[in-house]
Amino acid sequence: MSNQELSRLDLIRIIGDMITAIDVARGSLPKGSPERKELDSWRLRLDAKQHALADAVFDEGTVAYQSASADIDHIASAMSEAIMDVNNTAQTFENLERLASAIDDLLDCAASAFKPV
Amino acid sequence: MSELFRLIDRKAVFSLVAVCVLEGCANRAAYRTPVTTFQDASSVMVHSARIYLTQLNKIERDAYIRRQAANNQHIRLDEIEKTQSFSPEEIAVRLEALNELSRYGELLGHLANSDAPERITASASDLADSLQRLSDKVSQLARRPTNSKFVNSAGPAVKIVGEVASIAVEKKIQAALDRAILSGEGPIRDLIHAIRDDITIAFERKRNALSAQRVDYVDAYEDTVGTDNEANGDQRRQRANELIAYLDVWESFPLSNPHEGLNALADAYSALVAYAKSPKTPTDLSGLADQIELFAARANRIGGVIQQLEKNF
């Protein structure tokens, strides 16, 4: 998929894919483990960001939108398989930090958006 | 001799009128089967879309409540309010627009099928009235940017459908049918796409919520593992069965995505337009029928899965 083709709906779906992958990892770890708790927290954050994206309005033709959406796609593609590997959570948390930051950049260029915490 | 010419002239005029009338009837008859199929499949698709739009807020509300329960947290109504994507009015107007799309499909069906102008007049007049009310409600949504795509696409579609209804009220059946199909393509496509986008978001949010519940079911099962007595064994088996049933729902959920069905609805609409613009040969009709059947197959498949999901979960 080329960058120009990434609509807001594509990004909502991409983030949804990340969330469902996080759920696979969460469902493979003991409830009380530190890794599980951190993944639970990341899931909450990504869920809030996906919700904010669903409510946001963008001009999808702007350079800022295209750059931020390309970053999200790039990071998500790179981490899609590794995210379910519960033996490599350190790398996953690092990638999630980058993904969250890229989504925040995207929300910053929205014409109208509710910013999640 | 002049009497003979008058007779020939009258015969020619009669033949011309007969050809025009028959051609009009033939044109309407040619539309009949595909428009009826289009109308039926549209109803299925609108019903499926209605389920998603109605669930839009419920999905967010339920996800919040489940999250709080899973994390042993308090539940607050003001927090629930914050989770809602659309106000009840915003959902109601979208549902009304879907309803009008469905009624518009019915009007197309009447135009193509019916030889009873009174029936068409009543149906068109009723549609024109409700479109006026819808138009007023749509304009009230314009204040919120999130509604901009829907508002911008609903306006022109409402206008075109209103014009078609007005022509139909005057009993100009073929003219109304041609106007409906030729003028309505762009605006109707845009409206279908705007509603499709709202529903795609609802689908993605629902996928998100259902995915979270997978973990809840696994956790519930895991809570029963470890202590091996009879009561615990029964509970463990029960939770295993609940997990099995839930994962079946999860597995079939992607098939319920209305996105493809609404795209097929827009494509079917374009096929109607292409047919109306064509010389209307048997090949043209066959092409139209194929496209409409494709749409009907998708609509029925999606509608079936959604109904099954509603029944089982």
C-alpha cells in the first residue's frame, strides 16, 4: 500500500490489528505478571488513541498527514509479528512507544480531534 | 386520395405512439428483475448497516464497563458519556438516511414494476415529505466537524431523490426512472460511502471490543486452573466451553464486515446507471443482472452472518 492511499479508516484498521495482536500476547501471559500489566496498559492507551482517531477530522492531502500516516504504517508493519512474541516484550514496548508517538503526531495535525490522555 | 393520405398519416401516428408506448413498457420491463433484486438486496444491506449503527455507542459503553470490571475499577456515568462516538440524534439521522435509501430503492422498484400510477404517486409523495424532514435534521448536524462527510453527502442525495420523487408524483414514470438512475449516481454513491465509512469505524471498534473479550474468557478459564476438585473441574469445563463458543463468534466476525456489501451496493447502483445509459441490448441487460446478482450474493452472505452473530451472541 502506498502512503497516498492511507486513509483515516486504513489507520484505524492498522491500529486495530496492533490491538488484536496485543490481546494475543496478553492472553498468553499470567494476569499478575509485570509484562501482562504493561501490555494491559498499552492496550488501554492504543484503544483510546484509536477512539480519538475515529472522532478526528483530517485533510488527508496535507504533507503532515501523509508523513504521520506513513510513520504509523511503517512502525506497525515492522512490529506486527514480533508483538505476539511474549519472549521479547522489551522490544515490543519500545515499538509501542514509537507507535504511540506517531499516532500523537497524526492527531496533532487533525483539523478537529479529541486528544486522549 | 387525400382521404388515403389522412388514413396513412393516422396509421403512422398510431404506429409511432404504439412504438413509443411499447418501448417505454419494454424499457420498464427490462429493468424489472434487476431492480427488484437490487431493492431486495438493498433492504438486506440497510438492515445490516442499521445493526452496526445502532450498536455504535453500545460497543463503546460495554467496552468501558467490561474494562472497569476487569480492572476492579469504579464505573461512572460521566465517563460512559465520554465514550460515546455519536449522540442519539446523530445516530437517528443516519438511520433515517438509511431508511430513505431503502425507500428510494422501493420507489425504483415501483417505477420499474408497477403499472399503478396511484401507488407510485402515494409512495413518491410520502418519500418527498420525509426527505424534507430529513434535510432539516441533517442541517442541524453540520455544527460538529465529525459529521461533515455525512452532512456534505446527504444534502445532494436528498435533493436528487426529492426531484425524482416530484417527477414520479406527476406520474411521469419513465422520466422519473431515467432521472433517478442518471442524476442520482454521484450523490447516492457519496452518501453510501459516507455511511460505509461510519460503519467501518463501528466495525473496527467492535472488533477491538470483541478481541478484548477473548482475553477475559481466557482469564476466566485460567482462574479455574490449579485446584483439582470436582466442583472446580465442572467450572473449568464450563469455562472451556464458553471460551470455545466465544472463539467461534470471534472467528466468524470478520465475515460480517458490511464494508464490502456497501461497496457492492454503490457498484450495483453504478451498474444501473451504466445500463440506463446503454442502448439496452440483451448483453447490456445481462451485464446489469450479473452485477446486481453479485451485490445480492454479498448482501445476503453478510446479512446471514450478522443475523447469526446477533442470535448467538
